[in-house]
Amino acid sequence: MLGWLLLSGTTPASAHAQLVLANPKAKSVLYVLPAQIKLMFSDDLIDLDAGNQIQVVDPRGKRIDTGAIALLGNQLSTGLKQSTLLGRYSVTYRVLSEDGHPVSASYYFTLTKKPKQK
């Protein structure tokens, strides 16, 4: 049976890179906007011009990411412009998996006022 699989050219399907860690996390509530967004994937990413992207949009629909992307193996990050606008921020990413397939998705986090202590 093993010989037949080897001769048939059948290979295991390769998995596309999946987001395994995000900072800030999806659906998190923050009191201060971070200086950058960091994403970690299950596989290394291919480094191609404009192949990997992160866009961050404030509650008014204005982009606040710097546009500069840093890629290191399976980690992708971008800086954020300062903002104190309260509400939901949207993070959209597009990456190229090591197997060459594009993967894209989005999530959000919320910036809110720190509760007053009693």
C-alpha cells in the first residue's frame, strides 16, 4: 500500500497559515491604543512586495496603521498612529502562506475609557 502511495504522487495536503495569536486580541477591550499590531501565524509567511498587509481602521473609518509592514518568519506587525477615539477598531489582514496561498480575515477590538475607581 505504501508503495502505491509513493508511486501515485499523493502527498499530504498542506495547510494554509492560520492566525494563532494577535496583539491586541480579537474582541478585546483596551484603555490605551497600542503602538503596533502584532500577528502570529501557524506557518512562516512568504515575503513578497504587497503580499502581506495589515490595515487598521478607527471607528470613523479612517486608517490608522502606518502602512509599513515588518515580517519575521511567521510574525507580521505594523505600527499605529496615535488615536484616542473611543469605539471599535477593525483589523484586516492578508498574508501569503508558505504554500503560496493567500489568507485573509479581519477582527476588531474596542478602545474605551478606563472605569473610575470607587
